[in-house]
Amino acid sequence: MTDTVRILILKNQVEASLLDEILKERDIPHIIKSYHDLAYDGLWQTPTAWGQLDAPEQYKEEILKLYEEMSLPENLSETIRQE
């Protein structure tokens, strides 16, 4: 893979897994990095920042568009909307 840049800060593991599957389906190269550190038992993994998604810069706009579409209220499951 070519050089990567940080594209997104991911909020949680569910979001990371879903976006990972979407990007794999489209053959978009990417790396998801969790902020969880076993030595500190997840101390740096806050409720608003689970990890990050890195990818080649040429895919940035496409990834951001997919993330935005994935996050639209009408695309959320009924369970998530009720929370």
C-alpha cells in the first residue's frame, strides 16, 4: 500500500467494522487502528475516539462520502434510532 494519511476518527468498534466491510467491498485500501492499549487497559480509548482510519490520500473524498452516507439516520437500524 502507498503512503497513508488519517482520514477519519472512528467513534466505536461497530462503526469501524461497518466501514471496514464497506471499504473492502469496494476494494479501497485502508487501515483501521484502534486506540486501545493493553498496557493501559484502554485508557486512551475515549467514548468519542475509538480509533482511526488511514488510507491513501487519493481515496479520502470517496471514503468521507461513504462514511457520511453510512451515518445518515435513515441508514441506522431501528435499535440504534431508539437510543
